[in-house]
Amino acid sequence: MLIIRGREVREILDGRENDLIDLVGQAYAAHARGASMLPHSVFLRFPDDARNRIIGLPGYLGGEHESAGMKWIASFPGNLEAGLERASAVLVLNSPRTGRAQALLEASLISAKRTAASAALGAALLVPDPERVSGVGLIGTGVINAEILAFLAAKLPALAAATVFDQDPERAREFVDKAAKRLPGLRFAVAATIEEALGAHELVSFATTAATPHVGLEACRPGATVLHISLRDLFPDAIRGAQNVVDDTNHVLRERTSLDLARQQTGDHAFVDAQIGDLLAGRSDFRRDPERVAVYSPFGLGVLDLALARLVFDDAREQGVGVAVPDFLDGEDS
């Protein structure tokens, strides 16, 4: 067993945005061609507590990055008030040959970076001209949108500006201060309203802790692309009126996401136009309507976490980092 700590995960993954976008694309392509097994995520919720949850994401990813395992990720928004990160996670990697546990990784950064890589990949596929996207509106100012901004900056060469909105203006200002140090070439503005952030640019990213829909898309520019990463921000009628791309229809139409609510209202999911793996493989006839908003809603597939975790595990062994526990299992490790 190799235990890989958060600092070591960060040292392996930081500065590799384009590599991770490619890796996530490969994982989506493998999933689309059936080279994966992905049971539904398990949601552990608590009595009389709608905000907090712990989610288990088991999976198997075949192909070049073959791996199996499970991410166990907690989301406790109230942690922010206590000076703690909202999300914490661990991931267990198992040998696909023997099933024996090989590694235990701190996985909150893996989760954030795979989410950001997925968002950047979706943006590049859905914006009408990736070479000319000049700005992004960010709704929510946590770790996820911070990573998304960095990945968008790596993927979209003309990105030059970000307009930020958070319900807590001080939190938005702190986000801008940190983001400006990480990405000094970008211009930043703090929006006074969510509508201002929605309409500021042709690209928008939602990464909030919203549990129920709270906004529509009327303030967006015609033909805008919306990265609906937090999945529960948009009113169901906004979803029905948009072009919709998801990562996996069967996974995203669950757990009272905005798309799940739209399906409950209509009785079907005809409003879902394409899955990202099919777009990557050229197996979809989806075309962007320049007058309609496109919404990308990735549920967050566990195979993405596995792909990044396998990369971290392989690099950690090669570099000799992590804490080896040879007697963790009863008998010789596989």
C-alpha cells in the first residue's frame, strides 16, 4: 500500500493543465466506447441536514490507464465559516488484476482538477470559436472555479478577462486577489449581481453549493456557453430552452439536478442533445445554434478521478514519493 498525501498530489499535478485535459478526454472516450464500468454514485445524507453530504464514486476504467477504485468525497459547505475547505476526499486504487488495494490518495485536489479539466474540455467543444473566447463569468468563488479558470486559461488562448460573482462580496474579492497572483495576465472584475456576471462574457461557469435552482439564463448573451458544473443552479425551464450536453445521461438525470427536475416535468429527456464522449468520438450530429445558449452539465464521472489517480500513483512510484506501508494488507502486496 502506498499512501500519497495532498502535498505530493499537488506537486505531481500542478502546472499540467493541458496534460490533464487530454487525460480526461481519453477517459471520456473510453467510457463512450464501453471500456468502463460505472455504477451510480452513492449519496450519504444526514437527517434534517440538506447541505452536507458524502458521495462514493466507484468505477473501473479500461484501456491505457486501466484502473479500478472508489473516491469518497465529503461536501460540507459550513466548513468555510470555520476556515476549513468545503470538500475533503480520499481515493482507494485497487489492482484490476487481484482487487487488492494498492494506494490511498488524498483526493480533493484530484477531484477539483478533473472537474476543471472536464469544464475546459466542454468549453472548447461548445463555444463557437475557441480561439476567440476573451472572457468568462464565474458564479461561485471556491476551489472549483479557481481551478476551472486556470484550466480555461490554458485551453483558450485568447482568454483575457474574468467577471466574478459570489453571494459574499468579500469572498469574491479574496478570490480575485488569489486568482490575479496565479494568472497575472488576466483582468478581473467583481459583479454586483448574478445577472451582471451572466451577461458579461460569452462563457459562464457555475460552481456553487446551491441545493435548488435559483436562476435562469435570460441574462446570458445569445449563443453563450454555460458550464453548469454544480448542476443545481438553473431553473428546469432554462434547461429545457437550451442546447444541452452532458457527460452521461443516466448519471446526470438523478439526485434532483436541474436536468433531473426538467425530466420530471416533461416525462422524458429529449432536451439532452448529446454526450461529450460522443462528441469527442465524432458520433454525434449535434451542432451549435448561434442564437441559443448551450449548457454543459457534467455529473462528474468516477472514471475521471481514476484516470488522474492512476497518473499520480504511477508518478509517485517513479519518483519515490509517498508513504509505503508494506504490511498494510495481510500478506504480500500486489
